[in-house]
Amino acid sequence: MKGQRLSGKNITVTIGDMKVRFLKASLEISDNSAVASDGGIPNGWVDGDVSANGEIEVNLANFKLIKEAAKSAGSFRGLEPFDITFYGKTADKEEEKIEAFGCKIKLGSILDADSKGGEALSRKLIFDVTSPDFVNIGGVPYLREDETEGML
């Protein structure tokens, strides 16, 4: 019989050095590698460009952490990129760690209010991964070392 499995409830998010409780979080990678073909027949593959982005939805109390960082930077757009870590572990030792490097944060939905109430207000932080360190999944980089060699 299997024990406890990881769920979103087990995940913590760290933005820079700020531990943030989230309502919903996502990270997606786009990899445009493709099949190479000769005369319409598959014949190997070619590397394509990559990108990664995501969203973190937080309540207003946790948004204050981001707001204070933005205030120190002079504006939300003035925030320098952060590394973002998604980490979870269960009592049964199931574990996951995903790191996204150099994440440039933008604000998404800053107000979505229903006059009937029933839900606490939240804010969405949208981010793009900007560092050639890109994304590590469980300590394994997504990109090969030769792809980022010589990048500063």
C-alpha cells in the first residue's frame, strides 16, 4: 500500500528569499525542438528555442510581501528578477523541487471582485524565466550544458 502522495497542499513557494503561501501556482516550459526531415521523411531532430513562464496567485496578505519588495525597488516594474523555488515533501518522503531562475514578475489580475462576496480577494503574479540557468527539476537542469556554455 502506498502512503501519502504530494499535492498542491504540500508545496511551498519561495520567491527570492520570501516564503509565499499561494492559492494556485503554475510553471510551463515551451520547447520548440522539432523533427528534421528530408523530402518530407523524418530524419533526426533539431534543437528549438525554449521559454518558461508561470503564474502564482496569492491572497492579499502574501501580496504585501511582493508589494514591499516593489516599494523598495521604486515600482513593480523596477523589481529585479527573482529565483522561484517550488518545493514539496510528504511524511512518506515523496519529494519534488522545481527551480525557475531569473523570474521577471509582472502583475496579472489585480482585481476580480464579486459584489456577492464569498471569496477573498487575490492577486496574480505572472512571471517569465529570464536566466540561462532556466529551470531545474529535482536538481536536474532542463537544458544541456552545451546550450548555455559561454552565456553570462
